[in-house]
Amino acid sequence: MTAAHDSAPPSNLSFRDPGGTLIQYNGRILRAVHPRAAADLETFLQTDCARQAMDSGKLVRSVRVSPSEYPWIETECLLEHERIPFPSYPYEWPAEMLHAAGELTLELARAAVVEGFRLKDATPYNVLFRGGDPVFVDVLSFEPRAPGDSAWIAYAQFVRTFLLPLMAARYFDMPIDRALSGHRDGLEPETVYRWAGPLQRLRPPFLGLVSLPKWLKGRETAATYQPRASASPEKARFVLDGILKSCERQLRSLQPAATDSTWSGYLDHKSIYSSEQLAQKEAFAAEALDVARPQSVLDVGANEGHFSFLAAKRGAAVVAIDSDAAVAGSIWRRARREQAPVLPLVVDLTRPTPAMGWRNQECASFLDRARGSFDMVMMLAVLHHIVVTERVPLEEVFALAAEITREYLFIEFVAPDDPMFQKIVRGRDELYSHLTQAGFEAAAARSFDLVRSRRIDGMHRWLYLYRRRQNNN
Amino acid sequence: MTSKTNSLAILKALTRLLLVCAPLLLASPSKAFAYADPGTGAFIYQAAYAAFLGGAFYFRKFLDRFWGRRK
């Protein structure tokens, strides 16, 4: 687990749930629980479903702690949660991860029904990722269920926040972040209805998830929301399980397919590295990782995560960011397959996720979460995109890297003569005449000391391992 | 964030919690903590599907009893 630091801003301050409040203090995640919710929560945590979920890592570990340790928190029931290393938010996830979070939500919802509990809310904000594995973190979402209760009150929220964004991704090519960052509670059926064509609206999945809810809107009365208890508990369970199974079927049908984007296959198929050159780069990376021995790594512009997985094999927990959702998705698939601690996020370092939510304080910005959280930052085959496409000055790149990393920077200098550089500069060569190797090294020297470097034979690319100068805060 | 502003944020969060507590003491258990928006049309659609499932439940029971007697 990454070491916490006192200056960490509050993350996901949860004040919406009347059952309790989440507090981050001194690197610990605490939950103050409302007295009336406390007993039910305790009961839930003792159930088989909760114990198994905690043991398998699907539900965040939660233990009761003594409130006397925190005298300024006035509560009788205080829980401490296991800290998930790098919190991430649904609008940073590739579609595959949103889908996985939805699967976990339904799995736990069905298991809870068996034990006499129900899931009262179903939003992707209940889930964080440990590497590639989803973890349900909002234990207060589980509450006791009356035996005759057959409705899933979180159904509409599940549709809005999981199913409709996945549908928008599949049918309208809408990236997950566009569906989720503008709206905390997901997409409304009426909105998706407007996007759909007239015939599309009559076909599944639109018919049940979009069109019928839109047509039925307005027919609700006060009586609609009154819970109607079923006489037979067996029937109630059958109905509730049926609703959950139907959601599972819908979700399964919306499984994102592996897509081919411009960036996928960059290293494998469209690679500009010959196998010897790639081997040299890998060897240097292995040496760099052996010298630095980082516990946590940020891989910027990770593409298919080739070097992220190299770092993970050497014991690092990796956050791999790329602005392309398709490659982030392929990293996730591999992380799941290999059970590697690589967390892929769809983040563009030149335009990172801002702070969101109420007062811009509920969800911390990517940079706030990243600063000081990584022992090593990797910027391989990405510098030219930052400097040319995004027009960020080289000095700024080093300054940001120095802010984010605790110690090491592993960076690849791509010179203007490089064919890929030439491809993206498109005639603006004059602007980059200062981008010589000497210029690069001088810019680095402001905050970093050189540890080792080498040129990749036959290429206009140099690999550098830098160490941040510690007095340069 | 300094520890002072951290504590302030925490105190503010707790005040909010306490303010919410008061009316909840009067609410019935099953509705006290349910806060997710149940939707409008989606809720009715779910209720209709639930009614269909209820029918399916009785139909299945009927079939079980029917075949059960045969066995």
C-alpha cells in the first residue's frame, strides 16, 4: 500500500447517505455510522456473504474501531476500512472497468438477498479498483430487507449509472467519461431516447431500458412509491432475484468488445522498434527498475502497458494512464488475466481529471491524488506527444514530473529527427530546434540528477533514468 | 490541506450528519436510509416486470404441484 500523507485532500467525502459519513484522517479511512444504522451494519458484516466477500477481496475489509481513539468524532459506531491504494472514479475508467464494477455490484446484491439484506443504492462510486480487481467499498449500501419486499429500489440508479453509459459507449461511441462526468447520477432514459433512432427505440435493449421508462414517465403518483409488501416471502425473493438476474443478463449483453483504435498494437504491430531495439529498451527498463526498486509506479502514456507489466513483475503497484480508452481497456484485460497489480485509467496528463463534485471537493483531481504517491514516474515514447501535440514546454514537463514522483523519473527522449516526431510535427520544425539532446539534459538537470542513460541503437531515442534532487521541493 | 482545515472539514461533515439524524428518528426503518433516486418511468417499468415475475412464480408453483402429483 502506498504510504499516506497528512496533506492528502479528503476523497469522496460521502455526505449523501444518511446512514453515515466517510472521513479520511491521517491516511486512515474511517466511517462514522448513524446509531440506527449501526446495529444493522454490524449484523451485515457478520453474515456469510459479507465474510466471504471480504475474504475474497470483493468487499472492502471493515473493522469496528473504538471511537475513543478519535475523541473529536462524536459517534458510538466507528468503522475503519482497508485503504485502497489509488482511488479512481468512474469517469476515469475504460468501459471494461465500468462493466466489471457493475458485475460485482449485482453479484453482491444477489448474495445479500439470500442473507435477508438488500442493496439500497447501485452506483459505480461504490466501487474502487485494487489493480484490476473491483472492490465494493460502500458497506452502508447494505440494509436489512423486509421479507415481503420484492422491489429493488436501486434498479433505476443501476440502469442510469451502469447500463445506459455502457449502451451509449456501444451504440453511440460515447466515451464513459462523457456520460458520467457531467452527471453524478448517470444518464436519464429520456436523454438516451433522444439519441436513438426511431427503429432503434423499439428494439432491445432500448425498448426496456430507454423507451418504456420514457413513455411511462409522468404516470407515477404518490402511491407508486409506497412499498407494497408481498404476502409470500418466497414469492418476494423470487421476484427480487428475477429482477437482479434480468439486470445481469442486460449487463452481460453490454460486455465491451476489445476494439481496435489508432493506438492499440502500437508496440506489437505498428511498432517502430525492431526486436533488438525493443530488447535494449526492456533491458534498460529492467536495470532502471532494479536500481530504483519502486513500490509504486505511474506509467504515463502507457499504451498497451508493456512496461507497466514489466514494473509490476518486479513488485511495483502500477497506475497506467493513457488518453485512449481502448488501450486502457486492453491493459485492464491483461491485468485481470495475469492478476497483475496494474490499474489502468483513461487520463491525459496534459489535461488531467479535475476535482469534481460539491465545492469541487468530493472527488480529488488526478494530480492531487498523484502528487507524492509514486516512487517512479515513467514517460516512455510519450514526450513528443506532450511537447508537440499538446505544446507543453519541456521545462514544464520536468517540473510536473518532479512534483509527482517521490524519487525516480524514467523518461525517453524522442529527438526531432525521429520518424514519429516528424510525423506529428507536420512542418512546424522551427518550433523544436531547441529540442536537442543537450537542451533536454539541461532542462532535466534543474530538478533531477542523472543516474544512467543510453541511446537505443539506430534510433533518435535516448533512455534516461533520473533521480529527483531532494532539496528541490 | 492543513490539519486544522482537515478537522474543520470533518466537523462540518459531522454536523451535517447530525442535522440529518433528527428527522430520521421519526422515519420508518425500511425508508429511513434509502436515498437513491428510484426513478420515474423506470420504477413503473420495474413494478410491471415484478408483477409479471409474480405471475411466473405462481405459474411455476402450479406446474410443480401438477407434476408433483403425477410423480
